[in-house]
Amino acid sequence: MGNQTVVFDNPPVILSSYSVVGPKEGQGPLGKTFSKVWNDQLNGEKSWEVAESKMLQEAMQGAIDQAGIPKDQIDVMLAGDLLNQLISTNFAARQIALPLIGIYGACSTMALSMAVGSMLIDGGFAENVLVGVSSHHDTAERQFRAPTEQGTQRPMSAQWTVTGAGSVLLGRTGAGPRITSATIGRVIDFEQKDANNMGSAMAPAVADTLVNHFHDLQRKPAEYDMVVSGDLGAVGLALAGEVLKQSGIDMGTKFTDCGVMIFDASQDVHAGASGCGCSSVVFAGEIMQKIKMGELKRVLLVGSGALHSPTSALQGESIPGIGHAVVIEA
Amino acid sequence: MGNQTVVFDNPPVILSSYSVVGPKEGQGPLGKTFSKVWNDQLNGEKSWEVAESKMLQEAMQGAIDQAGIPKDQIDVMLAGDLLNQLISTNFAARQIALPLIGIYGACSTMALSMAVGSMLIDGGFAENVLVGVSSHHDTAERQFRAPTEQGTQRPMSAQWTVTGAGSVLLGRTGAGPRITSATIGRVIDFEQKDANNMGSAMAPAVADTLVNHFHDLQRKPAEYDMVVSGDLGAVGLALAGEVLKQSGIDMGTKFTDCGVMIFDASQDVHAGASGCGCSSVVFAGEIMQKIKMGELKRVLLVGSGALHSPTSALQGESIPGIGHAVVIEA
């Protein structure tokens, strides 16, 4: 690195992508781009947690099947979720039975896992790497906020955790879009303490990573067909644009956010979506399709994570943020 | 990989190591090997969680200072802990201010972070990588078990979570022991459900990783001066030896465990120690000293993680385990 960005000598290929979402996500504007839509949040399982883990397993198995790569040719999986001790990941990995590197980056986990997975391939340590990331609205609500049954009113700055699992299979060789570079972010904290406004807490970290990314590669935002954060929501996206403007970077009109894209105004989600499943399914669905169809040639995905916990919030700590970026090219 | 083990072409160097522990660890048989011993569990902070985060920060800063490498020459940090959403790591990383890759492997986090960090260096993506891992007895007790004040009686198979933070600085060049290979483990579950007997839950995963490691490198246990798990405790260590014997591998007398080494019988910890701080401080302290003094020439460190959560345990799930191994040579 030296700076925060690595450029891959032999850019890893995204051999396949697969996404599974819940009913609300299926009814949203990107509904048709997902590989599979569940009819309800439990899908026949006895708990939301088991359902989330099965959803992640389904997404990862879907990516493996779609690529047609035998499992014994996949060297390692990088995966993560929002649940304490990564239980969705661990129980899914028990079934997938591949060597596991557990990643925690809150909602930035998809971009971070794709970045590290690409390093393992380009570095010569793996031929194929499976990446899988999930979140579930109801497991997140009860872990981070309040019992779902309580019906707590949400402020307008709040984001709605996506029920979804996305997976990509990365390979050293083969056909598909390529991951050409990655920028690993630093923890940035502007002392925002409102857990119902995570977009604002994460915006400065996304801006920091974008500033460093553009500087490291000597590029401008206009050199990307899309710069997409995941997930700042509407409040955080506007704020990140402001912070970048103050750094002398005009993001133009191609700066958007997975949390803004996945739901529409009629779905009553307030500031948009969040949860690491959000950027994983929007990337594995909509964005991958547009890249494959030639509508997008160079995309910058910036995962954004709010690195607090209910304990740290109760203890009065502010919410540190982080942003990790990967460049995907057709 | 192809198999589960990677061998490094240019083995990364362990440039420095630093460990900070609580008072009980300081009074144990390895007390003199730690860089710093705190006089109490809070060390003047307002909560155990803040104390743990400060301890991790102190260990990582200690490793940086000891190596004498300017911080702007460190490309990235890999770090993790046991707390929900890795708050010890995130708040420490906010202060250290280096790009962060958050790792979750339960008690296997030290070995896993050293493995991935070595891949980033040998792969050409980083010149220097900081690794830091912590646990804290009291933060873990209240998160995973029962209020400390309650004084719940512990069964004899239970392990005592270490209060400690260990850090190593890895570099592409320089003097010191080298990390020559790494084996990434799979999730293994023998359907053990007793969260007061995690050693038994993890033993099959450690055995699986060791079997694969010896097979991949065509080595025998006798080719290591020490094979040390972290942390199976006394119950798990004996069980792992049994499982390996059934696979035709006799571990001999050099198979031990960080959780067995760090406390002695008079300290009333029952089956030994656990917590990802345990293997991080035993490695950064005792083991690194013996390697540097020439007493150990080739060590196999096998981090072991129990991948459950209080939620998964309450929902009746068994405890999946994982083992990740790194080889360190003088």
C-alpha cells in the first residue's frame, strides 16, 4: 500500500453472484434483480436467526452453483454479518464446510470481504474465494434496538435493516467483471452519538476513504460510471457529498447509495436501508446485472460501517465509522 | 491453497511483540514474560469495556514503539476481540488511526490475524502489518455469562477468560522470527451444547486443522519444538490429543495449550484459560521470548475458536468450532 489503495496486477474475476432477499426487498424497485425472494421473514425456520443463516447459506450455495466451480476448487470463504459473534456466518459456514475467515466491518463487510478476497487471489494464496454477507431486519431489530412487537416509532433519520444475503465467487481466471483495486479505510469518528442517525455517523468515514482513493489513484469521480456507498441512506449520502465538497471534490450526479436504491418512498423506510445485506444484494443483483449488460463499465463500491454496539451506545460513546472501497470493471 | 495450507515464499518477519495483562495473569506462572501488568481490571477507566479497548490500544502502540517503525510505514492493522461488534478493536483503532480490517474468529483471532496479515505482506499488498487481539475477563463474563456480582458457580470444565491484549508487528523485511506457513480451518461441529465446556466443543476443529496441516506439509508433530493450541484448556487439550490419536497422529509430549500455560492450579481457574487475549499474550510474551532465546526453533500455534453466541445457545444450537494455524520459525 504505502497509501491506502492497492492495485491488483492480475485483477480477480467475479465469476458469479447470487442474492436472496425478504418480501419487502422483493417488493421494492430492485425486486426483479434478485436471484430469489422469500415469501416471509422466517421461511419456515423456527427463529429469525436460523432463517438469516439459512438465507446466507442459500446465497453462497447459489453463487457456487451458478459459477459451476466444484467446491473442492474453492480455497476459502470470507464472510460476515451483523449478529453478535457472527452466528449467521458461522452456522452457514458449518454447512458450506470451506475454510472460513470471519470478517467484521458492520455494513462495510461486503466491500471489505471482496477487497481481502481479491488480495488472497492476486497474492497467489487462493484460486477461488467465496464471499458471503447477510443481514436480517428482525434479528437486527431485536439485537440492536427494541422488540419488534413493541412497534417503537422510528425517527426520520433512521434506516431500515435489509433482510438479504448476497454472495460472489471470485476467481483467478475465467470470464466476468474484474476487481481492479481496493482501498482499506480508517476508523473516523466525528462524535455523532445518535444511533438512529447512522448515516451521519458514517458519512465522514466514507468521505475520508473516497478522498484517499481518488488521491492514491489520481482519479476524479467522473472517471467512474457509478460511485455507490453501502449504506449511508439519504441523510448520510447528502452529508458525505457535503464533506467531499469541502475537500474540493465534486461527486457529480453519479454518487448514489445502495440504501437509497433498494426501497422507494412508498415503503415507509424513512432515510433508506442499512444492514450489511443491503450492499451485498444490491451489488450481487442490480449492479452486477448493469455491469454485465454494459451499462456500467467502472463502478466504485464503498462499503460503510457504523462500528458501535448497544453497549458502547449505552455507555455514552460516539459512533465511529469506516469505509472500504473496491473498484469493479467490466 | 488447493489444500488448506499456504507456504510463504518470503516469510514475513515478526518485528516486535507486546503484551498487556490484568493482575491475575500477572500473578500466574508467565507473569514475568508480559510487557506490562495492570494493577486492577479497570486501570482507572469508567467501564471494563473502555479498559479493554485501552489495553488493546496500549499493546498495539507498544508493538509499534518497540519495532521503531514510523506509523506511516504501517499499511494496515488486523485486529479483533470477543465483544459484540468488536468494540474493543474499533475504539482502539480509532486512536491508532491506521486502516483496519476487522477479524472475528472468537479465541482463534490471533492466529487467524497473523495468517491473513502474512498473506497481505507476502502477497505484496503491505510492507508492515499490525496485529492486535484482546479479551477481558469482566467484559466477557457479563456479555456471555452472568453478572460478575452474582458469583455464579463455575463447573470444573469451565475456562477463565483472560484479561489481556497482545500485539505483533509483521514486516516484509527486518530481523526476527518468521511466519513460514498458515493453515485456515473449517467450521467443525460435533454437536456439543455445553457452553461451560468449550474446550470439548473446539477440540475436533483443532484436530481437523492439525490433521490437514500435517498432511498438507507432509510433516509430523515431532518436527515442531512446540505445538500450542489457544485455548482448549486442560479438558479440550486431552480430548484433541485423543481425536488425533484416532486419526493415527501421536502428538507426543510437545503438544500444549496457552490456556493451560497461563494460570497454575492454585489460581482456581478450573480447566484453564480462554479468551482471544490468552493466546495473543502467551504468544507475544512467553513463546516469542523462547523463540528469540533459541529454546524453540519451530512452533505451530493453533488458534481455536468456539463460534456460538448467547443467542444461539439459548436457541438450542450446538457450538461449532474452528482452528487456524501458523508456523513460526526462529
